[in-house]
Amino acid sequence: MTRAPDGPPPVVGLRRERQVLTVALATGRHVVIEGPPGTGKSTLLRDIARHAGKDLVFVEGNAELTPARLVGQYDPAQVLAEGYVPASFTDGPLLQAMRDGALLYLEEFNRIPEETLNVLITVLAEGEIAVPRLGMVAADAGFRLIGAMNPFDAIGTARVSQAIADRICRVVLGYQDAAAEQQITTAMTGENGQAVEFSVALTRATRDHRDVRMGASVRGAIDLVLLLTGLARLRGESGMVRDTARDAAYAALSGRIRIADGCDRSPESVLDELIGQAWPAELIPPGPPDGEGPAPGAQDPGGADGHGRLGKADGLPPSPAAGRPARSASRSSLRRGRAQGSSRRTAGRAELAARHASFHDVSPGAGKLDQDALARLLAADPDAAATLLADLALATDQQLSAAARKLAARVFVQLGAAGARPSRGTRRLGSAAGGEGDLDLDRTLDRFSGTWPPPAGELVTRSWRARRRSLCLLIDTSGSMSGLAVAIAAVAAAGLVLAADRRLDPGVIAFGSDVTVLQARESRRIPEELVADLIGLRGHGMTDLAGGLRAAARELAGPAGGERVTILLSDCLRTAGDEASSALTGIDRLHVLCPLPTPEAESAAAALARAGGGISQPVRGLADVAPALTRALSGPA
């Protein structure tokens, strides 16, 4: 088997980025390098450090990196023997790099807790840091801080604060072109020719597929070449064989690509489609082999693997919620039904065309839904596209309604995922006797009785402690919620469910004159199913705010403890039931998001939020949903 050459990975291309980074470091600037995985961030920095003769101090950023682990700390045994003297202090990577004039490389910069990043503010601005009991430590003139992060990964990350961003330069790396990636792959594998060209083409295609949120990096192409050529040798194949390429691609790429939220396809299904597109034309025979089906590389609308076989790559069947058919058509262009226990309003094609200028572009005929036309409208005017899609989901046209509801669930979940960000500030460093974490030396010495080793009750540790909170999203689905307001509600529900982790699985309740629990607290549904059910609930109901709030309080009651928070999405103009302010028992904090507010609605929402001890936020379009949720989730505890 051909072996890759020894030595450090090659730096291919990136000429301009290398120049900018070199000059920034030479002129005393600190830098953060942004880019998706596999764009050469670490390789480029190590190469620059090697050529500059600089030492590189590496720190892996993660949620457990405390200020003490970054800066350094006193050794407990030495403090007991000698006291708080400089010799008792053990430098962390930050002080080590500052004293030696080295490059401090913080990988996964945006995974580091805010409290730890704040330690760097004075270092970045003044080149020094004050360490309790140790004193002021000044950085050597050669010290530089370089952070690296993937801005497209939404799991476990958060935005870097403005205080840090204002003190640091930013260099953005993108994927290199096909020729450069082929050169990298050849250098790393020792292979060239058709296998490299196919592997790079297939890997690059994963980044542009409509159903993929994040594609594979050049590392995927490298692994694919090694697996493809290795399997071919093992199987005694003299050239590229479709089945072998498929096996290699599944192993090398399926775990690297991330399917878009709300899409029911599997990674293998996407790879099957892309293999057919990237397969070399000279390897496609003129007809089906042995009558097994389409020729290898042929486009198979059913998602077959190129040999007529179906399997796990074909994705999941549509959910009942997303694919539930609408009621049969009526001669009236406007009518009500009784589906799902609440009054539903549907609209015929004539009414939909009157409401939406783009209706005939998106639905050129009965039962037809042009997804490409909707995608273009979504790119040009997201609010208009979302409003149209929400209305199409309740079209009188049965086939159009079913297709629109399934697509709406997928689109609204994708929009919610784009704005879904876990809230910073839900964890803080706290001290407690016993337990796990870093030793809080000062507090331990205050409790120290002189017995050695000290009993567990005298040890005080510092660790990240989560703020306990129970959460419920309460959505108004009465007659005042239609069109864009429905889209806002769906995106908010998807965003909240996707942003919540297992410590904060929210309840989701819809209300009008009746109450429907879409998701019980501390349980979890598939987001697109939840959104599809939410879209189908709207109708001509009354607005019983008090009834909805009491339902939220019941959902928040339970053994979880902590603050009980409700986020209400409504215009807050009740048409039934008691005064809403009389139904706040059991809710510690109520935040109100007011969609498409009139002056009257905005005033009512603000008054109710004040009574509930929370904030009121108007939401005038889809772009306002994520900031409004972030503000509510980051509100005072």
C-alpha cells in the first residue's frame, strides 16, 4: 500500500491568508482564525510558527476550561509547607506563553466559557494580567494569542463577546478550490489520478447539497481515497467499482456530513445521489448490468443505489403529522372544518392568489408546489415566503395542503435552527464543599483543621454550576394568528426546541379557546412533527390568555425545581376568560414575544410582561425571532 510522505502536513494555497496572518503577528496583533473544519487553520498556524522560530503553546477550548486551568494556580501542598510564595504557583498555559514570548493557540475558541474568556481582556489590551496573591505578570514582547473556531457549528458554542472581538483581528479561511484540495489529498495519501479526482469531487459536492447543513472537509476526501484504494486492492479490483466506492464513501463521509434539521433523509441517501452525479462518465456502461436496474451513475428518483436496490439510504417515511391529508375540497373558497378538535379555516386557490402575488409561481397548478420557486422567494423575501407557505398549509386543495405542510415543517425548522443558540450565562463558577472541580485553595485553608490528609468536608471546590430552570413556550393559536404570525410561532418553537439541551427540554403548549400540549416538558419530539402539528392547529378560536397561562403553570409544576419560566407568544388581546394577570400563580417569570404588534397589542404585552416579572419584545418578522428568544432566555434569573 502506498504510504503518505512523512513530515508535517503541507500548506497548499492560502497565500493571502498567510500574508495577513504573518503581518498581523509581526505587528503585535492578536488574531482569531475562523473557518469550517479542514480548511487548514491549525496547519497554517503551525507552519507560520515554525518559520518564525516561535514556540506554540496549545490549549484545547472546551466548556470545562476554567480561569484557573488557563492562568495557573497555587500548588496546595507547597502552600501548606511554604505559604503563598511565587515558587508555590504553577503557571498555566497563558502565563507560560506570556513569560516565554510564545504563541498561545486556543483551539475551539468559541467553546470556551465567557467567564474564562474575560480573563483575556486585560492581556489583549495591556499585555499584562493581575493574578491574585502572585501579583502583576507582564507578557514578553513576542507573546501573541491566536484563537481558532468553526463559526458554523451550533452545538456547544456561542458568540464571542464584543469586549474580546474589539481587541482581536479576524482572519477568515474558506474551503480551497478543487485543484488545491486534489493537491492536498495527493500529498497526504500518496495517490493520484481518478480516485483522487472522484473523492475530491464527491466531498466538495456534499457542501452544496440542498439537504446538507454542513458538508465534509478535505479530510473526508483523504479518508475516502485511502479506503477506496485499499478496498480495491483487498478485493482484487483493477479499477474503480461503483459498489466499492459506495462502501468507502459511506465509511469516510456519512459521519462527517450534517443533514439539515427537518429533513428526513439519511446521509447515505444523499451520498447515493451525489455518487451518481460524481461518478466518472467513462465508467458508466451503456445499459443496465444484468438487468438489475438503472446503470451505475444513472439518476434514480427513488433514491436507489444505482443498481436498483433500496435500503437504509432511502430515508424515513413521512411522519403522520407532516403528511396528514387535508379535508376534501369544497366549492367555497373559504370554509371551516373540525380537524384536530378546533375550528380550522382553509382557503381556495382564488383567495390565495389574491393574498399572495407569488402564489402562481409557487403553485402553478392544482396540487402542485414548486419548491425551487419557493426557495427563490425565500431568499428574496423570507417573510413573504413564510407567510405564503403558512397559508398554503391550510389550502382547500388537498394535495397542495399536504405538500405545503410537510415542506413548511421542514423550512420553519431550518429557519429555527439558523437562529438556535444556547444561551450564555446559564452556568457560573461556584464553590461548594466536596464534589468535583478545581480546588478553591483559599476557602479550603479557611476550613483546614490541621489534620492531614484533610477530611472531605474541609475541601472546597469550584466548578461550573447550572442555573436550574423549568421552561414552557406558550403559543397563541387563536383567530388572530395567521400568515406570518403562524410562521413566527413555528420558527420560535423550532428554535427553542433545537437550542435547548437535555438540561432544559421545554414544554410547548398551544392555546386559543382550548389548550393543546404539543410537547410535554422534559420530553422531546421530532421538531418537524411538532411544527407540523402547530401549523395545523390555528383557526377561529377565542383568545383565553388566563387559560393558557394556567396550563403553562401546570406544565411547569413538578419535581425539577428552580425558576419556572414561561415564554408567551401572543398579541395579549384576550377575547375570553379571566384577566391574564390573575393566572400567573405557579409562573416565576413571564416573558412575552408579541408578533406583528399593533400599538394596542404592544401595550398589552408590555403590561403583562411587567406583571410577570419578565421582558416584552415585539417580533415584526422572522429576523426578530432569534434575538427575541435569546433575550428572553438570557433574562434575569
